[in-house]
Amino acid sequence: MPLIKGALGHGGAAFIDVISPCVTFNNHVGSTKSYDYVREHNEAVNRIDFMDRHSEITTQYAAGSVVEVPHHDGTTLRLRKLHADYDPTDRLAAMAYMNERQAQGEVVTGLLFVDAHATDLHQALNTSTTPLNALGVSQLNPGNKTLEKINAGLR
């Protein structure tokens, strides 16, 4: 929950790792983003189609430590909490650390990376603070030349 709250409050873009196939726009035969394709090519630790009701699994562990969390199916998940002096502002170090820990069979938990200099998208794009439904036609339609320039930049 703290990571989700932090992501929502962060001035720049925030990324929380969640894998979910898009079944609205790409759910057709041949799409590598369809539900069936993702399901067939998923290399998940466990395939969860149905789980019997079990007791809740919780754990607590100190910063910098590893805990092995046994699951009801007999598998174990190794979680490593970031150490107290971990620097989440170094992008390359964060990627290297995650790769090192993954090679040891561990999943790193905590705030892995944050760009302290990130700006809000509205600030970066200099968008209007006025809601679009409150703008007039002349403000919403920049004209053909401006639209051509925008479209050319997207090619």
C-alpha cells in the first residue's frame, strides 16, 4: 500500500509491476498481447487457475534480510528487503541489484527506483490547467498548420 500511495503522489511517472494481458484491443489469434498468447507463454512461478481456501500467509523481516516464505502448495518464495542504506535514485545500480538477486532466486521488495527530478506530465508538456470541457473551440482547435506539425512529429 505505501508503494501505491507513493506512486500516486509522485510528480513524475510511476511504475508498479503488474502483468495483465489486454483483452480489449489485442485479443485475437496471432496477437502476442492476447489473453491466450500470454497464458501460453507465461513463465510464472505458479499458474493460478483455482486455489483452495487456505490460511493467510504473512511475514515480517528486517531491512537487508532474506526470508523464505513457504506456500501452501509446498513451494517457497525468497524475498529480500532492501537494506537501509540502499540508494533508490541510481537507475543502473537498481537494475544491476535486481538482476543479481534474481540470479540468486530472490525477489527484491521495496522502493527500487525513483527519479527525484521527474516532473509531472502536465508540466513537461505544458498542458492547460483548464479542463478541456471548459475550453472554447478556438482553444481546442489549433488550426491545420499546427496539427500537421504535431502529426509530422508523431511519424
